[in-house]
Amino acid sequence: MVFLSLLAISWIFLLIQYATASVTVYGLTGAIAPTDTASASTSAASPAYTGQAAFNTIVLTAPALPNPAPATQFGLQLQNSAQNVVGLSIQQSGAFYGFSIEMSVVTQVIGINSTFINPPFLNLMSLITQRAGRVNIRVGGNTQETAVLVDSLPDGLAIQKDKVDSSNPTETPTLIFTAEIIYMLANVSQLVNTKWYLGVPMNDTANLRLQIAEAAESILGNNLLGLQLGNEPDLYSGHGHRPPTYSPFDYFGEFSVVVQAIQDNSNIPIRNNLIAPSVATGPWIPEDVWNTGFIPAYTNSLGALAVEHYPDDNCAAAFPDAGFGPPKDPQTVFQNYLTHTSGINIVQPYLNSSLIAQQSGKPFLMFETNSASCGGFPGVSDSFGAALWALDYGLQMAYSNFSGALLHVGGADDTYNPFTPPPTNETGFHQWTIGPTFYSVLAMSETLGNTNTSQLVDLQANGNNEFTPAYAVYEGGSLARLALFNFITDPSGANDYTVSISIGGGDTGQPNGTPAQVSVKYLLAPSVAEKENITWAGQTLGAMFKADGRLQGSEQVQTVTCDQNANTCDVKVPAPGFALVFLTDNALQESNPQSTMTFSTSSVTRTINTATVDPAVLATSNGQNGQVRAGLGSTSKGSVNAARAAIIVPSIATLLALLAGLSILGVLSRTTS
């Protein structure tokens, strides 16, 4: 009992350290001092915001009305059967959009360790999985290249940052982490259907560190989608990680070294799940890599081909002394994101590569993307305009035969985050902040559905007007949904438009097929510049610092009566806004879960909101019990038995909760959404 008491006291002290220590947040300009940003207030006329970028209150001005304005009445004549449609995409999944979480912030975003997982994060992922069937997440980024997996860290930490050896312009820290991080990901998958991509460090191919691959395959099992090998290798030389002469052929050679090492490693049994080359389309284009013979040489090792891309950058503002030139004005660049042309132009350079991927039998992924690198533009990347842009961009990628895309999630100094936890020292009185682009992912999942049979076509609507794009979605071979955009902001309503939908009939050569009624969900905000007052089907995730990951309010699905005699159905799209039109009852039911699993946020460890994993759940994680996992032995050469250690921890955590008088068990409930 004395030993137990001493053990409990030591762990309680550790929890208090978690609760009271001020965690250094490394952002675009180095260490950022924690600040209470709730009281800050700025606008386009007063852009001097000095707090953490993720919580900026800069509101820009919506661009002026286009001249000439697009027509506000137009028709869409549609085929009911996919076999009559030219130019349809490959079949897509509702999980097309996922997330790329920078490895250095994983313990802020996902959880502290395998037994303390953030309920808001689980709630957000649950919203996606209930609609798409699952959610795909990559943990990596620049920080994966110098990450080191170790047996343990001081004070029981799961991850530790060290900026001493960091040398790239994005100022991402070198990371030291334990297998506890991978167990945390596995436990998330047990609670919410989440699949993972991880990255193998490639900063030193003469001294490879494959422990993360060994541990990932052992711990995550079939929840591991793939391992990225090389993160933006075309930027290696620019970041000082390779000589200036580093070329695609050099990458080809280094890739071979790692592939051979994996083949020779008996602790890495799955050897065909590598993701590459993940070029940033900077100094190199994907074809530069394809032309080395990369795909046929490594086809047996490759699970998917990938690229990474940001359409713009805010690096001059983030690094004023790094030679990026004068800072870009967010107000000026805002309009670049508010047309259909933006998504088309971003995707166009990859059309050849998507075709090559299909011919090679490989999925083609946009492995990391968002509105602008170096953290995004305040007032742009966190606006409703960015939500419309990301949704259109995602649908354009799906139409262009990408197989998935991951929106990047950074730290508190990034404005483009789909979601951001509060600063660590504010978790006692602030909740999460949901970025507008999370609504894009939510709407995207419902647009594509969960059957994995959706095919898209860009309708070039309204005379191919760039402000009013539209897509038709065919599911299981039949017309199921329409996605309608209006990028214009006009509070007068004069630029709301009405589209007259006709299915079959006319010159289609098919009988009239317009239904008696359709259902419509709207993604709405008063302006493209709006940051918080955003709703999806009448529900919101809450304002800054007020989100727990659950939708608030009652869902509003509009019913539109059609004129079957005229074979038309008129649907209105506000300016600005997005309308998802469900053309069948099955399409609506599939995208409209009756209930969503939620996780209580009343659970706290002092000032940190967390959910815990029940020991019984943890013991059977990955479909294996503790004894079976213990039999696997070490997850890496020379390491302790991480499997056994992870099974012990929850019991200690529960004991500490009782001793400290804390309620830390995450409560699962079902609520109608």
C-alpha cells in the first residue's frame, strides 16, 4: 500500500504538471507567448492583430460584385443514368477529404497519450465517419523527416520537441516520441473508424530509422493505410537538407535504399504501402519523378502516388527576413479564392499525373494541401469564402480523378486549420475553434455519400460561369445529388440564383425523370468574409473557443416541390452559399445519419479536456488481446515491450482519477443530429 500511495502521488504530480505548465507553442515566427485572444477585435480597416494566428479576428471585405454579373436564372438538363454521361470521374468515397495533422502538434490536437484523447477531436471525426463511413488522417509533415522513436521520455511524456537541430524555413521542430503516440492513434480507431498515414524519416538515408514503420504496422494493423517516404523532396535542397544539386534521380536512388531496407526488415511485413513522391510542385513537377522510371521500378512497393500543393503562400509575412519579398495583402488575394477557376487551375497541372496513376493501377492523392503555405492568410483562410473554395476545390479534384485529399492542420500560428484546440493554458475556460473548412469536409462527405460508388461531372453550369459552378453526382450508376455554388456576396438577394433542374426529357432521348420533390441542404453565411456565423443545414459547430465538436441547433432540410408536368424543379442558391440537392430519398437517408456517436467533454484532467479509453477496449485494440500483443515482443529493435506497457497505463490513470477526485472517463452517448 505504501508503494501504491507513492506511485499515485508521483503520477498525480505529473498530472498537475500537465495542467499548470505553460507549453511553448512553436509557430511560423518561433515561440509564441500564450495570450487570451477572446477580447481581440480587428477588421479589414484595422488589421493589426498580434495574437496567435489561429484565433485572429481579422474580417476582410467581400469582393465587389462581378461585372457583368452571372445570370440568376438558368437550367440544367441531366441524364438519369451514368452510362449516358461523358467525362464522369472514377468512383469516389465519401471519405475523399481527410486531414493531415502536423506531427509536432499531435498531442495538442488528438490527445496527450493513449489513455487521454480529446473528446472534441473524437466528436469531429465522428461527424465525418457517420456520413462517409470513415475518416483518413495523416500524421506527419515537415516534422516527420527528423522524428525519432525512442523507448521512453522523461516524466512519461509521449512526445518532446527540440528546435536545436531544426534548419528548414518552416521552423518545424525536431521531434522525439514514443510508441505511446501510435497507441493513441490505434485507440482513436477503436472509438471512431479512423485510418492513418504515417511517415518514415528520410533526412538521413545512411542511418535509417525504420522503427516508426515497425511500430505502426504492429500496433495499427489494418488501420494503417500507408507510409509516406519523402515529404516534399523537391524542397530538400532549398531547406538545407540536401546539396543544391539534389535531383529527382537522387531521390530515386535514396528511395531504393529505403525500399531495400524495408524488404530486409522482418519487423515490417507489409511492403507495398509506401506513399510517394509527394513533391510540392516547386522546383520539380511530378513528371520529373515519373521520367526517372520511378513507377515501374517501385510498383511493388508503392501503395499510392501522391503530390502536395498550396496555391499560394504567406511566407513573406511569416519570415520577413528570409528573402521572400514584400508581404502579400490578404484583402488583395481574397478574390483569387472566390471563383471556380481557382480549383480548375490548381488541379490542371496534375491531370496528366492522375491519368498516369490510373494506368499504373495506383490511387493518386493530394497528400497535403490548404489555402496557402506558411500558415495561410488571416481573414482569407479562415473565412466562409475558404469553405466554399475548399469544397469546390475538393470536388474538382474528385472529378479529375484524384482518389483523396488531406487538408493540413497546423498549430496555433496557422490560420487555415479546420479545427484548433485552445492554447494549453486556456483549456479550463476555452473550448475549441472550428475553421470554416471543416464545414467543407462535412459537406463533401454528404455530397459523395458512403457507398464508394459516387462519380462526378463538372456541369460547366450557367454558361460555365466561374461564380456559379455545379456538379452532378451519380451513385451506383444513377443520378443522386447536385452540388450548386454561388461565390458572390450580395445581402440584397439580387444575385441569388434559381436553377431549373430537368432530369431526362428534352433532347436527352430519355423519358421525363424529374421527381415529385427534392431535398436541399444549404451551407450558408452572411458573407464570404464571415468567420463564425456559418451553418450547414441550419446547424453550427459554434463560435471561436465555443466548440465541443458537436453540431448545435436543429437540422433544417428544405423540401422543394417539383413540376413533373413541366419536368422541372427550381432550386434557389443564395449569394453566397452552397446547395446540396438530394434527388432521391435514398441519397438523403444515406447522407443524413439518424444518430451520431458523441463523446462527453465534461471529462477533465484539471484544465485539460480529455476522454479515456476503457482498459477492456484497449486490451483488445487492433483486434488482438494483450497476451497476443505481448507475444509480439518489442515493436522495434532494443525497445521495451510497448504493448504491455500500454495495457497497464489505463488502470493507473483510472486509479489516479479516483485518488485525485477527478472524473476522467469519457462518456459515450447517442444524440440525434
